[in-house]
Amino acid sequence: MADKEAGGSDTGPREMAPTSAYSSPARSLGDTGVTPLSPSHTVNDADPNVSEQQAFLVVVAVDFGTTSSGYAYSFTKEPECIHVMRRWEGGDPGVSNQKTPTTILLTPERKFHSFGYAARDFYHDLDPNEAKQWLYLEKFKMKLHTTGDLTMDTDLMAANGKKIKALEIFAYALRYFKEQALKELSDQTGSEFENSDVRWVITVPAIWKQPAKQFMRQAAYQAGLASPENAEQLIIALEPEAASIYCRKLRLHQMIELSSKAAVNGYSASDTVGAGFAQAKEHIRRNRQSRTFLVENVIGEIWSELEEGDKYVVVDSGGGTVDLTVHQIRLPEGHLKELYKATGGPYGSLGVDYEFEKLLCKIFGEDFIEQFKIKRPAAWVDLMIAFESRKRAAAPDRTNPLNITLPFSFIDYYKKFRGHSVEHALRKSNVDFVKWSSQGMLRMSPDAMNALFKPTIDSIIEHLRDLFQKPEVSTVKFLFLVGGFAEAPLLQQAVHAAFGDQCRIIIPQDVGLTILKGAVLFGLDPTVIKVRRSPLTYGVGVLNRYVEGKHPPEKLLVKDGTRWCTDVFDKFISADQSVALGELVKRSYTPAKPSQLVIVINIYSSELDNVSFITDPGVKKCGTLRLDLTGASGTAVPTRREIQTLMQFGDTEIKAMAVDIATSKSVKVGIDFLNY
């Protein structure tokens, strides 16, 4: 294999001027290049001591959701008991409040005031003119998914139109959960609980890009849950993986199966679905008082039916996103292996709210709705709460209409704005499924409500169809439907109708808490997921010997009489390749010049698989290893000095390291997607 030379762009003040007008990262090499020891070898070995456990007394998992959030915990001495956080003050009719809305309120001076129901209720009670000064934010988590160029400086917009740094808001929210959880733990054990006793787990959607996952970790550091020096105190868990871990433990009485087999005991499938839910709802109602869930230390019945190599899909449908993950069982321990990289998209229940907003715009005019949201933000929040509880009453077989109370200030403000009544607007707009009732309500026919769900549910079904086309996914045995939106009968029915004949569809009973409980189990034993798929291709920028006719002429660099091809992407691992937990990939390089005092190796990533040059579209720099080579004087330094570069994959974080074999000097870096 031809010699290559790894080059770095940022060689500090001694940087050389580019040799041509074409400025490329590797042109300005200065004297920092390295060349691989030929042949370059790759060693893949899992690091045996990857799970050096710190002694944490308790694991606390935080499910930071788009629409609602919560935490749960388990003491490491009794891992079979999972406690869901204590009941929150406030709460809405028709909505079970084991979780609290993801809403946050800051004072006009931008100091944290309150979170959840408390934030919402306080904001609602403010005088409208005063309310304009306060910063109220809700459903802000989606911003991390939709922002393409997320950085530590990305802004969020409060209800009053003012901007604030996203990192601050996320840190405030996490700090709030930290304080609540520590207080509850202290009250429960009767002794002061320290943060250092806690291992934290925060869940994020699997389809989030790497910068968003890193952003969550930075926010947690800022909130004091952990620190860069003590990074293993915090695990960022993927939501569908957490759900998957919990589903392994399910006993038959803890789930509902939507079976489309022939009539059971004279009931047709649709009857059993209905009966199954009625029964489950009753069970949930009875259990709502209890906050402690026993997770027996056995593999549940459904799991014991699975054999080595069996596959299942977890469909995690929440407020903002839907995540689809395919896992495969590895016996004997029943470890999980991710078979196909996570897919999905912004098809959460927020889509239904968005359709409702579009419907209001159609009836009352977009100009009015925009104004109303800004001028009466608290009343707008009220209206959406009223819609939320009706949204939960939607069902495929519903025949009676759904009534949504319009806040008085909506009716009042509309009359001022337009000069005619809300009733008039409804009559005039030819939206025939929505009527005005004399009690001051919007009356929606079940068809009108179902129509609001349709675009979102269609997207989910279409996405699942695409997934089922993939060869890796063709023989799926089970489909687990989890997440808050999985409670929607309309979604259950659609999934059942589309895939009931291909696989068994299972819904855990307390479906909204599935992820939270799974995240606690993951924190108690993070090694349960053994193999993941790398979401990106990783490599380093190097120089290759220039080959006439093979390499593009604009990449030619002549240095000390040697002809190099610059900007070559030397691949460590490919997108969608399987990586075992703790797996190390090693490469060996040697300095280009024996006299060299420093080497710089730049790490790059790309979503594409076949990358040739670091200048290709979509290639991003995500790390720099700078190694000082001085200090070996007096010892016999070999003529070809070996610099080992290692990347360790596995956990949701990736680490890189370079080691000078002659002096054992080493430098480490975490891959960074936010600061380059």
C-alpha cells in the first residue's frame, strides 16, 4: 500500500501560506504531517474494561419529551422496583398526570420561574399586558430536531416573540428535574441525597442527529447533572432502545395485543381490540395511585417465545417525532442488536395540533390567529389545552361530536378584530364538520377530528411500509407500539389494519411510561445493548502518494520533491456499519519527517458512505488530535516512530485518541459536532 501522510489544517501560528489559490485544508500543512506505517492495519477489539462501574446509589431517568416530561428512579440495591416521580400539582381533566407538560416560564429578567403545570397556570393568571413581559416556552424540544446547523448559540422563541438561548432553557429544565428528583429521594430515604450518588439517564429520539444528542449532554453539564470530567455519570439513551429494554420484561397481563386472528370466543378482532382497551384503561385507572412498578427479574412471556435471531420493530410515537428501530435478539442473555439504523421523522402528535391550528386559520383567518397568539398568549395556551383533552377522546368508532370550549377572550378579541361574531365566521366559512354550539363551544364531528389525525397517521404508516420493504426487516415477528401518541386509538387501528397480518402488534399497558421505565433499566445495566449501527462515516484527513490519472490534478501538492494527493478521507468506520459496545478501531501512522515536533490529525464525519475527499459535500470536521512529539531525547527513538490513532465506538458518545508509542504520550478528544 502506498504511503499516506495525515495532515492537519490548524497548525497554529507556523501555518504556511497555501501553495496555490486553491485553498484546501491540507495545503497549509506546515510540518505536522504523518504517514501510515504500511501496511496500515485495523484492529477491532472491544475494550474489556469498558464498564468500570462507579458505585451509584440510585439511577434517575429523565424523559424530556416534546409535549410532556417526567422522571423515574430505582435504587441500585433493589433494581426490581421502579418508582415514577410523585404526582405533580395541577393537571388537566382527561389527561393522566404521571408526567408534566414540557413548559417553562422565565421572569421578565429572564430568571427561571417555574416548570410544567405550575408555569402554565401562573402564566395564565397574569394580566395580559404583564404576560407580554414574561417568557413562556412550550414544545421547544422540536427545535433541536429541525435546526440543521445547531450550535451552542441556537435561539428559541418564547410565546411573546422574544428570543433566548436554547442551551439556557434546556439547562433550566434539566436543573429543575435534578432538584425535584434529589428532593424526592432525600424525603423518601430521610437523608440528604447528593448529586454524586445519582447516575442520570436522559432519553433522546434515535433519529436525532449527533449535534442534537451532544447538545443535550452539554445542557446537562450546565445543569450540574454531571461534568466533562465525570462524563459517565450521565448516559444519553435512545428512546426506542429504552422502550425495547422495558418490553423484554413485559408479562402477558401487562400488555394488550391487537390480534387480527379469527374471532376469539365469538368476538371479532375489532371487539377484542375495544375490549382489550377498556380493560387496560380500567387497569390503568386502578393503578394510577401506585407509583412503584415491579419489574420482575425474568424475561417476559412474549420474550420467551422469541428465538435467537428473531426480529422486532419498536415504533416509538411521541409528541414531536416518531422513531422506528429494528432489533434482533441474541441469546442466551437476550441481548439486543440493532439491525437497521433508526429512521422516522417529525410525525408526532404535534402534527394533529398543527392541523387544528390550520383549521382555525381556515375558519377565522390566518391574520387573526397570528395576532391572537401574540396578543393573548395565555388564552391561546388555554385553547390548545382544551383541544388536547378532546384529542384524547377521539376514537375510530366514536359517533357523538367533540366540543371544544373557546376562551372568552378569543370570542371577544375576534369581535373587536373583525367586527362580527365567531358564530358568523363559522357560518360563513364552509367548513361543514365544525358547528357553533350555544354554550360557546366549537362542535366537531368525529369525522372532522379524525381528519386532523389523518396526515400524521398516514406519514407514520407510510414510513412503516417503507421499513417493511427492507430485506433486513422482512421477517419481523413483533411490532411494539410505545410512546404517548401510541395511546391514540386511531393510530392503533391504522397500524393494526396495515400490519396486523404481517406481525403481532403489542402495546404495553402504561404505554406513556414505557420509555421512562426502560431508561431506568438501561441505567442499571448499560451493557444490555451490545451492537449498534453507526449513524455516520468517520475518518481522518490524510495525504496519499499522488497517482497520475487516478487523482484529480487540483489535489496535487509537491513537498520536498514528493508528489502528494491532499485531502484524502481515510475511513475508520462506515455509516450503518455494526459497532459493538466499546469497539476500538486502530490505525498506525508515522511522522512524515523524523525531525517533526508536532503532529495534527483531523477527524471528519459524513452521512454518506463512500467518501473520497474531506472536501466532498457533506463532510464535516468533528475533532482534532494534536500530539507533541518532544520529550523523547536521550532515549533511542526508532527511525519510524509509531503513532497509533484509535476511535472507540459504542455508547452514544465517541472518543478518539492518539498515542506516541515511543514515549507513551497520548492525547484524547471527544468527537464534537457543535463547535466546529
